[in-house]
Amino acid sequence: MQFEKAKERAKELRDLLNYHSHKYYVEDDPEIGDYEYDMLQRELAELEKEYPELITPDSPTQRVGGSAEGMFEPVVHTVPLESLQDAFSMEEVCAFDSRVRDVFADAEFVVEPKIDGLSVALEYENGVFVRGSTRGDGNIGEDVTANLRTVNSIPLRLKSDVTIEVRGEVYMPKKVFAALVEEQEQNGEKTFKNPRNAAAGSLRQKNPRITATRGLDIFVFNIQRYEGNEITGHKQSIDFLKTLGFKTVPFYNKFSDIDGVIGELERIGEMRSALPFDIDGAVIKTDSFAQRAEIGSTAKFPRWALAFKYPPEEKETTLIDIEVAVGRTGVLTPTAVFEPVLVAGSTVSRATLHNQDFIDEKDIRLGDRVVIRKAGDIIPEVIRVVSHAENSEKYTLPTVCPSCGAGIIREEDEAAVRCVNPECPAQLLRNLIHFCSRDAMDIEGMGDAVLEKLVSNGLLNKASEIYTLKKEDFMTLEGFKDKSSQNLVDAIEKSKSNDLSKLVFALGIRHVGQKAGKILADHFGTMENIMNASLEQLTAIEGFGGIMAKSVADFFMLEQSKREIEALAVYGVNMASQKEKIDNRFEGKTFVLTGTLPTYSRNEASEIIEKFGGKTASSVSKKTSYVLAGEEAGSKLVKAQTLGVTIISEAEFNEMIK
């Protein structure tokens, strides 16, 4: 290749790689797979090898990893968390073996799966977990201690009082990932691309409680620092980590010759689709620590280790149909139906097409020959169109809801289109479950199973009909007797006297959560006032954004919404705010709640604060008056200490409200 062409191509590759690196490491939103990224990086490395003058400071080949975004406190790694050089063929593996044996003819290797997740360092002092951080760029990561504490497989205290730092990979199991993607699709949310992307996004949440719901796990695979010198090899070190109580990499075998190494790589490759976690390759490491020290490292990689990458399996098939389903939140989700094909160990015939933008971007049409693969070896996805069928036409989602025939909308801030009809049959069960939930109308006993039976038996077609149910209706359901039926009727009757804020939240208005429902109820006083409020009036409310305001205005403009509110009023459901104020002792004071309180729920504590004229906030700042802290208080407590904000316990809070 001529120098000028090489120079032009190198710049193009740098721009591409830097763009995709940012999408992956900073935004947690990759647009291409690992294999495509690796091939681009390899091409650039080859060009720079041939023309060293093309190497620039911003070249992706000159750095180890991504940069920290700054959401968390930086952590300087005492021992760098190095990345590994990649290999894509057995010839490269043999060349690695030869290089190591040129230094140590008797070298032994440990082969282990390369877990596809987020690399972290865990620090322990005298056996106690004190800090956890992300890898970052290998030298500086981010402090995510509070979030790592939510990963149940990370021991908070080791079985021995050692001071040690270890490296592990936080990952999301395949089953957890599949369930999360299904939930995101149903809710019309942007889905994670693969388990690694999901693990990274979950671990870097500002709120550890969200992280705790994501089912993350970890495999520990390396000792970074250890105040002891009895460990001499890698396999021995993992055995030792097991004795301390760590969940270590699931299998790791030692081999004395290259044939054994290659056989193990092939074995792992054959089993990877059946593993309950995702891997993006296998790692080959020189076992002896003394030999590693002698072999050394380059500026970017250790010479004593290699990462073998498996290519993704792709298959071509024909797109037969596109089915459109309505999710629990009204989102229309298109699904590709294609001729069954075996991919990554199982036969697949369906894949989500996400939304109209995705279909337009790939120009997907009925009858197309398409290439599919499994994202993270789990979720089938269409990655490109090979050819269009003769006389094919561009595909467009329906302009009316396929479930109820009502019109659909697409809001400016999202890619999804949705049905906004609150009476849409496809959304009915989800809406009823929300309506009866504890934070909404709090109808005790009206759980998912009961509501499903009522709907399937034709006894419920909308939320307002809950208030027409009689004891006899429940007794027609399997498993219900006189007392259990009467208890439900009593619970329904009790819910009629709830505060207006609970009803507003129960209506399921898009973007309106529990707190927003209370703001509306407190501000306007009655349901009639809320329904008649203009967009300008809604936008002017403190703590109410433009998106929320428009969503509320749009909801109450619908004739279906007006009919439902009217029916609820006729059946005796309270339509006025019952805001109670005891006195103004907390007027002008802002409280932040953190941790688990001994006797109050957060909602109960918030209600008490508001009854005394105070207000609550979700984050700590210089304007915070008090931080009410319970057990396992996290980063908010630390920030309060840093800012000098007064921290109180529940006992002190009780003294304040006497």
C-alpha cells in the first residue's frame, strides 16, 4: 500500500476506533461487536507496523483501555490491571508458545475461559472488603465499592485475615440478561446489547439499589497484591483464592505442551454456547510467577499471556414475516420471523427488530435474505441484509394499534411508537397490576394471579370495574371461599378513601411516578383541577419537567381517560387531596434518606417529614439540612460527611418529631 493511501486509511481507522471505543467504554452502548472492533484494531496495528511514522498519540493502539467518565471518584491502581494481546488463530497461539519457550523451555501454561464482563479490583485489609474499583484505563479506575457490595458472591469478609487485592470479572448470567432484555422490550426501553454491556451499565449505576436488582455475579481470577510470598504460580493462586472464599473462574487447567493448550481451546470453544455465562475467548497464561517476571511485558501487554478470541457464528436465512406485538406499556415491538436456522448451539426462528429506526437503518423488508447471530451467544439479532426479494417494498409499522385499533404516537424523546389508549386489551393486565399495587391504590390481596383470573373470566375490562366487583364474583374463581372473597371486597372498599396522590399514580400516566403524583395532588387539590390544568400551569410547578407536564396534559385530553375518571368518581373513589400538616417545624428543611431504617419505610418517613412542613430530596448537596441514615447507608452518607451535613439516626429523628 502506498504511503498516502496508508495515511488516509490509518486516520479513518483511528476515527472509527475512537468513536466505537467511546460508545463502548464511556456510554456503555456499543454499536459493533467485539470481533468487528478487533479486526479494525488489527488492521490499524499492521499499518502502523509497516509505517511507524503514522503512529499518533490518539491512536487506539497506544492505550490499554477506555477512560473513566468521572461519575465516581477516581482510584489509582497500585498494580496496573493490564490488558492482553489478542490472537485469532492457532498459528498465533503456537507462535506465542515458541516465544515463551525461547526463554523457558519447561514453561507450563494455564488455560481458562475469558469471562465477558467488567473487570474490577477488590481490596481487602485484614480480611475485610474495603474498596472496589473498575479497571478504567488500567492505571486509573472508578470507585464502585457501594455497587460491588450488592454483588452477593463478593465476600465482605474473607475466611482468613489477609491483606490482599484481587482482580475479577463482574458479569451478568445469560438467564438474567435474557429476562432483563425482555422486560426492557416490554417497557419500551432501550435494550442492552449483550451481557457485558448490561453488566457494565448495571455496575456503574449511581444508585446501588438499582445495581442490586440486576442479578450481577463475579469470577475472581488473579491476585494483584498480597502480603505473603508462599504463592509461586497461577494455578496455585486460584486454588488459594478459593480457600479465602472467593468465587473463582469456574475451570482452569494446566498444560506442559502446546497440544494440550490447543485441545483445551477447542474444548472451550465447543462448550461456550452451553455455558450459563458469556465468554469472549480463552486466556493462556504462563503458570510460574518467577518465569513471568523474567519474560516481562511490553508497554501495553504482558509477554507471558495471550487472549484467544473465537469468531462469532453467523448464519444466513430468509425473513418470512414481521409480527407486531403490543407490550405492557403500549409499545409496538416488531419481531422478525425467519426460516429456522441453527446458531450457537440452538435453533432460532425469531428476533426482535426493536423499532422503526432499526428497520429503516438496515432497510429490512419482507422476503429478504438476512444474516443473524446471537448477541452474547444468547439473544438472536438481525445484523445485516444480504439481498432484497424481487419487488419488495420498505416496511413500515402499522399506524394504528394492532390490539385495539386506536391511534399510535411517537414522542420526540424516544424511538418507540406506542398505543396511548388506557383501555387497550394488550395493556390491561399490566395496568391493573399497577393500579392495585402497594404504592398505588394498595388493594391488599389483589395480586397478579387474582387479577389474571378476573381478566380471563371476563370480570375486569378496566381499572374502574374493580369497584363493581362483589363477593359472589370472587367466589366463582377457583380457590376462593366466603372469607377470602369478603376480605378482597373489604380491601377494595378501603382503597376508595386513599389520598388523591395514590390515585394519580395508580392511573399509570407515562413519566408520572409516585413523587410526581403527590406533587400534582398537593398542588391542585382535586382531580378536577388536575384534569383542567393547562400545559403552562403544569410546566410552572416546581419539580415538574416539560416532558412530565406534556404527558399529564396528553393523558387527560383522551376521552377514554375522562370516562375512566368519571366512573371512578361515581363508584365513590376519593378525588381530593387529604394532605395533613401537623406544624411547620421542618419548614425550609430538606432531608435525604439513605440506608434501611429500623421501623420506617422511606415512604413513611417522607410522609412524616412533609407533615411537619419539610421536604425530601434524592441526592445530598450543600443545601441538604439532614441526612437520615439507616443500616448499610452508602455513598450519600460519605458525601454528607464530606460536606459537613448533619447526619441523624431514626432515634434522633423520632426525638425531633415528638
